[in-house]
Amino acid sequence: MEGMSMKIFTKAFWQYAGERAIKTVAQTAIASLTVTGVTGVLDISWVAVASTTALAGIISVLTSLRYAGTENSVSRHAAPAE
């Protein structure tokens, strides 16, 4: 656990986690809009889209925190911390 707690306090970890969360939110928004078969912008339930995408972003950050310091962590994807 010691290694994990140190990795989450790095700039590289939060940059990667933030980028990953933004991508997840964008993908979820696109999926939410296309799966529902909406035909017009006024027919979209923006509250439902916002709620779903916010939850996906939160889950993405929690997943990043869960795997910090493991083989699946940011250390494989980002430059070493300064």
C-alpha cells in the first residue's frame, strides 16, 4: 500500500487519471446520445446524459485510484514523475 499512496500524489498520475476520465465521459456521452435513437437536439434528456456521464467520470477516477501502484497503473503510461 505504501507504493500506491506515493504514486497518487504525483502530477503524472493525476494528468493520466484526468485524461482517462475525460475520454470516458466523452465516450459515455456519445453512447448515451446514439443508443437512445434521439432524432433532434430538443428531444435529448440532458439531465440523464449529464448524470450518466458524471457517474462514468467518477468511476473512471476511482478505477485509477484502485489500480495506482499496480501493473495496470499510470506508471506504464506516463513519464516518470519529476
